[in-house]
Amino acid sequence: MAIIPFDSLFAIFRISRTVRLIKLFRIIRIIGFTGKLRTKTKKFINTNGFIYLFLTAVVFILLGAGVYALAENTSYASALWWAIATTTTVGYGDISPHTYTGKIVAVLLMIVGIGLIGSITSVITSYFLDEQHDRETDKIDQRLKIIENDLAEIKALLNDKKQ
């Protein structure tokens, strides 16, 4: 009975173990990728305090939708749709304010949206410039370590000649 699994008839089961190992390696690579993605996302969100601007914009959208719903006597869902469309500067025109309060909310949301879109652009630019600067700094650090090692060797040679 102990020899049966090693028979050539059961070789397919050994292949299935190999396939499971390959799947495990893929999962490990995916986990590594998600870790890198998470750190890069955190770095992007924290660039230039973007997270605070984003959260402020979300609060403005939610509050603006609530004020719009009350002023225009519509449902909160429709008002939220309108607030998001207005903030993202899309403004489909399917819903528009008729009261002065609704128009004031619309102007505020438009200003917040333009600021948010502009900030996203600047954050993307800063993020990539920081990445490039970090790579250049790493290269300079590597060169500096090589120079320091060479200097240490030269000092050691000079000390040996003096003695």
C-alpha cells in the first residue's frame, strides 16, 4: 500500500501539488504588489495634504446636498447626484437650482470642485517629481557610500605606509 502513490499511474497527483505551489507563488506576488500599491497610495494621498482637501470637499458635497434638498424640496439622493455632478464640473443640466439658496450652494460647490480638480493635478505632479527626486537621492547616496569606502581604503593604505 505504501508504494501505490509512487506508481506512475498516480504521477498526476504530484503534478497537482506543483500546480498548487505555483498558485501559492502567484498569491505571494499579489500580496507583495498590494503592499507596494498600499504604500504608494498612502504616499500619494499624503502629498501636499491632499487627504485634508479631499475630506473637506466630501463634507462640502454632503452638506451642500442636504441644503439643496431642503431649499429645492427634492430627495437627498437627487440632491447628492446634483452636488457630485456640480462639484466634478460635469453639470449635466438634468437638475438645476431654482432658489437663491440653491444657486449659492451651486456656486460654492463649483468653487470647491475647481479647487479639488486643480489640487489633484498639482498632487499628481508633486508625487511624480518626489519619486524622481527620491531616485536621484538614492543614486547620490550610493555614490557617496562608494566614495566613503574608497576614502577609508586610502586612509588605511596611508596609515600602513607611515608605520
